[in-house]
Amino acid sequence: MSPSEMPDKVVPLEALGDLVHDGDSVAFGGGWFANHPMAAVRELIRAGRRDIRAITVVGSADMDLLAAAGVLGHLSFSMVTMEAFGLAPNVRRAIESGSLPFTEYTGLGLLIGLEAQGRGVPYLPYRGPFGSDIPARYPDVYATVTCPFTGEELTAVRAVQPDVAIVHALRADAEGNAQWDGTSGPDVEMAKAARRTIVTCEEIVDRDVIVANAHMTKLPGFYTDAVIEAPFGAHPTSHIPRYAMDAWELMDYATAAAGPAFSAYVDQIRAESETEYRTRVLKDRDAVLRALVDAAEVIEGAGA
């Protein structure tokens, strides 16, 4: 296939509402305060999506913001945390009130379920989770199986197939070949398991750039259905090596989320474009967030 015949999967961020439908199960990449597809999260809120059945391994501000905006209809997760900034208040309130149905996995169990679907098998077994009451609580997810070779009892996890996976990469080309420089967390497993995969990325580059750095391609283009360029698309979480997490914005978020007027925070996101969001929130902090990554590399190198 000549370069002119290669598929062009590039769409604008504003098209996300047409690609993700109300009621879809959506796996969101990233983990802890790293690599979450936050630009996509904000755009789903702007698009007015509802009843999204979210899947996250270790969610943070992404899940909390979606819960606050009334986007979530169900949450499958192993953990949602604001880490040093406390609990995820909107998720906690929704679960405690009974307004947000949920399925709780162990972290490894959810990853294994995604991997099973990516391998095209109905389940995969593993040892564990010993001492947990989660398998008994979810018999439609976990089962005990016997190894046909050793007779050992193992825990089987049912395959997890999201309708959509949304992951944030460092760069991608128009064909959807996506690259990460550093951790990709659960993103690749999610993308391979999903019926449709949307890659947001810091920049869209020519195919030659991808080929020149082929070792960084963790998601081949044939898994990708759409590519969206979204600079600072993981903000306020980090995307190494481009920028560190924005602790200032996360502190502001945690303070607002715990208060009675958080609806104003959500309304502001609904009313602005992603470009306007970056202008308003980043100000001159983008250079600081980049410098923090550089400083961490210097410190790490000095200690080696």
C-alpha cells in the first residue's frame, strides 16, 4: 500500500461525542495521576453524554469529574483515588448514595479480564486473589476452575470487552500507530480488548517519525479507529516526558470537589472549548510542568 493509500483516521476532538454514544461501556486509560485521557473526559462532558459504563483500573480526577457531571451510569474499577489530595469525593458520594452502580475488581483481575478479551479467549486463570471476598460477590465475573494439567484450583476472570477504549499517547500518525515514551499503564490491554479504540495524543506526526522510533510503538494502527491531537491532553495528570502532574490544579480541583459549589466548576468546563481550557488553567504553568520533568531526570541521573 502506497503512502497515499494509507488510512487517515484523524478527527477533531469535537467529534468525540459522535464516536462515543450514550450507554457505551468505555475503558479509560491511565492510572493514578498519569496518562489519563482528560481532554476526552472534558469533551464527553461538553457533548452531554449520559449513562456511560466506565472501566478504569486506577482512576483519579477523570472518574471523579465524570461522576460530578452526571455522565456515569456504571463504574467498573479497582480503585479511584485523588492520592495525596484525599478521596475522590464525587465518586464516593455517588456510590454511597446508591446513585452509581458499580462492579469492584482487583487491579490484577481487571487487567487479566482485558487481556483475555485481547487474546480472544472467554477467560484467563490466575492464582488469587487469596483472602478477598470480591470473587464471591461477583460470580458473573469470577469463577473457580481446575487446571487440566496439574489439578490446581485457580481463579478465572471473565473476558472484559469495552465498546470503546480511550487512551492518551505521546504521538501517533494518521494511521493510528501510537507511541509512548515511558509507561503506558493499562492502555494497550484496553485498546486490544475494545470494539473501538480512540487514541488522543500530544501530537500527530508523519509516518516517517513513527518508523524512525519504531521501538516506541506500543499500539499498532490496526487496533485504532480514530486519532485525535490533544496537546496537554492528560492535564492535570502527567504525561511523561512532556509534563508533570499539575499539583496546583489538582489542589484547586480537590478543594472545589469537596465543596457545595462544584457544579460551577463543571459548568465552566461545559461552556469552554479545550483550547480555552488550556489558556485558562495552564497560564504560564506549561513551562513549569515541563521543567519539573527535566529536573526529575537530572535528580534521578545524579542518584544513579
